[in-house]
Amino acid sequence: MRRRNAPIITENSQVYTFTRRALVLGAGQGLLAAALAGRMAYISIAENERYNLASDENRIQMRLMPPRRGWIVDRHGQPIAINRSDFRVDLIPDRLHDPDRILAELARLLELPADEIERIRAELKHAAGYQPVPVAENVPFEKYAAVTVRLPELPGVAPLRSFSRFYPDAAAVAHLVGYVGTPNRKEYEAENKIPLLITPGFKIGKEGLEKTMEQRLRGKPGAQRIEVTARGQLVRELSTLSDVSGQPLPLTIDGGLQTFAARRLGEESGSVVVIDCLTGDILCLASMPAYDPNSFTDGISQNEWKMLAEDERHPLINKALNGLYPPGSTFKPMVAMALLQAGIDPTARVNCPGGFQLGSRFFRCLGRHGPMTMHTALARSCNTYFYAMGRRAGIDVISAMGRRLGFGQKFDLPVVSQNYGTMPSAEWKERKYKDDWSQSDTLNTSIGQGYVIVNPLQLAVMSSRIASGLDLQPHLIRANRPAPQPLPFAKEHFETVRSGMWEVVNGAGTAGRSRLEIPGVEMGGKTGTAQVRRIVGSQRGQSGEWKYRDHGLFVCFAPTASPRYAASVVIEHGMGGARAAAPVAKDVLTYLFDKEKAMASLIKFEEQWGGTMAQRMEVRAQRWLAEKAAEKAALQNGGGGATR
């Protein structure tokens, strides 16, 4: 039954109700459609640039291309440090799928050791995006090709051709140019975390000129834009911005002379420095023994590093700049200049009875020379003459002349470090030791002992300034510079000292066996023997343990008629300048005037030593490894083995 007062439902009322509801629903749908259309319009128009950029970031990847380092070349344009092509393999985290399988396959193809696999896994855990993780560098072409042909099966693997640093002369230039290596965290943060420093294959200077001239040698990186799929697979290369190579670095060094000097030092521990007497250019800055910088560039092993660090001959130290030695009698030409400046007559005689008595102490000479003038005292290296005359002139004159001729100076050179030693004075001793200067201090200083300590470069500078009479400043980088100015001393003073140094080599002096065998070319020089510990008379001349032997030193210049080259040679624990250092200087200067004769002499020398420098380094390395293996075996067997 129909309820009372209920509206009568008719066909018209039903049509009206349906129409009203349809309109409401349609209006809602229209509003929703308008909102969607507006949003789409906003996204496609107002936000078009933003979403295009986001899309490109997902689709287009940017890869930095490390720049090629500038070459380091010698004064003749011959390469000292160059770049050579090599092959590497990286992993791209965003493209990598099934890393365990990929790593296992790479380990098989590249013959990777277990510790390298662990290193790669660790770096992958902290890597993200398109930043590559290095797998292997300097890969042989055969292995590189084996990876390349399997790329479809190895998603995420990126084989690349790159450039690595190479030093053709290896150990001969190690201390001079240094080496490159991968930047560490400290270096990365110091340069404001620029992406280039974490790009696989990019290396920076770690030592030597590679480090000090980094900004000049580095260059500017290139970039490569590539399109990839959603799975990270390469679609195509879009564009490439070429890198800008670093600027070449021309040195004053003569590459041939540098290599010759390093080879001529042989197994000795020491240095050779040669300076151009006209310009101050450093032609040679050799220090031996050394390391192979190519090993450091590729990554040195722990065993190799330990061997270098433990070697008592210190192959990691640049002895030409950082080695400090008592100069011994090589100091006497400078003292002679000081005596002349103090007004002492060079013809005045001092009798040498075998030493000099000062109070209750007797300062010994190397012989009983009898009456000595400045000329004969230099030639025969008479300590007594310099004791007496040094005491008369006083330490202030000697110290001032020493600084004027280069001792105690730190030169303006692009090197990581240099030790400048000590040129003592009364003021220096008071400041350092709170003690007064004594006359015995003056006597010791007069023969290059006592507080005096110098480096080989300073010895070469002294020799070059005496030889030329010019205020020469040593240089390592070739550049146009004003001509050096004359030193403010009388020409007669220089001639007197040069005459005595000529007598050392060409007359009845201490280095007569080392005179040059080149017609028309004579060498002036001064030998020196420096004690490393106090030796009593009965012990003098005994060899003993290597590290306790006297140093051998020699300073020289040639030709004496018109000096062009000056040099210093230091042989650590060489037992004497005439015995160890002067023959090296003879061969080095011979190279500058007659290369063929010098090379013939070098070949004979190397035959006596048993092989080239590289071969001897390899023998020493194998010997060290054998010794360590024997020590380890002894410890394992309970024998206690020798330890360092």
C-alpha cells in the first residue's frame, strides 16, 4: 500500500531526478577534468624546463676526461717525463647488475688477485651513480681486448684507453722530477672536492717538480656526454669536449749529463751537481741511489716501499738538496777568499810542523808540510795554514764570506724542500747554544769542520761563484733572465784562489790523478774529507763499518782559463775526496767536453760494477727480498732471526 502523504512517483519526476543527478556528476567530472587539464598544462608549460632537465639527467650522463699532463723536457727539448697510452677497466655502479658474476668474470679475464677483488667490492659499497670504480690500470692489450669483446655479457663494465705518466730515464731523474699518484682524501678536500680529483685514472704530482709545478702541468679536463637507457646501457655519444693538455715544463737540466752522472755514481751513495758558470743554470742535479718513479706512478708494493725505507743509503732522500755534510777541505777556497778580503798577503808563509798549537790543545794537520803560502796550502790541503790564518782573520770575516758565496742559503727553486745547513758565527752560537764563540771554534770552522754543515748544491754554487766572479743564482726552469752581476771582490782575489785550485789537479796537489785527459782543457778543484765521527790517530785510514767512514767531497770548475762549468761531488762514506769524489767529477766534466770518451769510460766502469744501474737496482732488490725471506723462515723455525 502506498503510505499516506507520500509523493506520487511519476515518470516525469523520475526523469527530473535522474537529470539532476547526472548534472551534478557531470559537473564534478568536468571540474576534475579541468583540474587535470590545468595541472597537465602547468607541468608541460610552466614546469617544462625542470622536467626536461630531470629527464635528461636520467637519460644523459656526463663523464669527465682527465687531461694529459704537460711534458717535462730538458734544455735541449729531450723528454724527461712524458705520457704514454695505456688501457684500463672501470665499473659503472648505475649500470652494474649481478656484481658477483661480473667480478668473478673480470677476475678470470684480468687475473685479478683476491685482495684487489676485496678492494673493488669495498669501493662499490660506497660508490653511487655514474662515478666509475677503477678495476685495473695498465692492462695489457690482450686482456683489454678480451674484456671489450665480452661487453654485451658484462653490463656495467667500462674499458677505456687513457694516458699514464712515464719517465724514460727512471731512477736517474727520480729525485729531480718526483712522481705522480692518485689524490688522497686530504688533497681532495684541499681543492674543494672538485670532481676531477676522484675521476679514475687522474693523478697529481706527489713529489719533486711534479708536485711543485702541478698547476702548470695539470691542464684542463675534457667531458663526454652520452645517452643511456633506463637500465644504464649506452645508446650513443652525444658530444665531446676535448681536454686541454698541461703546459710543457722546460728545465735547465741536460738530460744526457743527468743520466750519465747517475750511472757514473754506480753503487755509491752520493750526489753530483753541475752549474753553468755564465748563467747559473743547473745542468745536473743527480742523487743516488734512487727509486724508479714509474713504480710509484703505477702503485708501489709494500715490500718495495719497505726495502727503500730501510736501506741505509737512503734512496728516498734527494741528497743534492737535503743531504747535509761537513764540507771538510772543500771549504778552504771560500776561507781563502775571506783571508784575502781581510787583507792577508797570499804570499805570507806559515810553517806547518804537523799541526797548530792553541793553548793546551794541538790541532793536527794531515802531514808536516813545512813553509806554506796560500797557493801551496790550497794545493796540498794544509790545515795548519788555515788554522793560523783563520784565527788571524776571525770568524766574522769567514762567516760573511761564506754567506756571500752561497753557504747557509736557501735558494729560490721549485723544489719540495731543501736543507740549507749552517754557516756559523758568534751571534749564531750565542742564539742557539747560549755560549760564547771560542778560538777553537774558529780553527775548526777554518777547515770546514765543527759547526759548519752544507748541502752539495751550496758547494756547487760556491765553486761557480769563485770560478766566474759572478753572483750566480741557481735555476732549474729555463727562462729569460738578466745577466748576473759581478761579486764585489777584487779580481786578483779570485785569480789567486783559482790558481791554487788549478794546482790541486794539475800540479803537486791532492787530485793529480783526476786531471782531465782532454787537450787544451784543464780542471781546477779542491778535495775534501769530512769526518762523521771523531777518529783518533791510530784509527785514521781504517775502513771499518760503512756508515762510520769519512765522506769524500770534491768541488771543481773547467776550463780553468775561462771557466764555463762548475761542479760538486759528494760520496757518502767514500773515505776521501781524491779517492772517491774527484774521479767522478773528472768523468762528468769529460762528458761535457768529449761525450764519446766519457761514455767509453762509463762502459768500462759499469762492467767492473757488474751491470747497468737498472740491473744493479734489480739485484739489490732481489738480495733484500731473499734476506727478508730468510729472516722470516728463521723466525718461523724458532731461530730468532736477525731483525732491524
